[in-house]
Amino acid sequence: MASAVPKSTHDDEKPVEREARLGRMRVFLNEGLADIAAGRFIEGEEADRWLEGEIAEAEDSAR
């Protein structure tokens, strides 16, 4: 039976690496929240295209 909790991809992460990653995530989240609060957001097909581009860019940089 498969676990309901996915395996973390950060299991071998050192504490300093974890804090750096979480710091980058906090900055990204705060930027997004500020954009939403300011009314800067996209939806529908435009959002789907943007997300697909972000995923492709992340996959390219991971290679």
C-alpha cells in the first residue's frame, strides 16, 4: 500500500541548505501575495500557459 505522505525530495538536505531554500520560498510567496493584493494576477488559459512555461523552465534548469 502506498503512503499517503509523499517522500520528501529534501531528505539529505543540510540545515543551512534547508533554511536557504525556505528563505527563497518565503520571498517568492511574499512577492506573489503582494501581486495578488495589488490586483496583479492572471486566470484561465493565460494562467495555464504561464504555469506550463514555468514548469518547462524549471525542468530545463534541473537538467
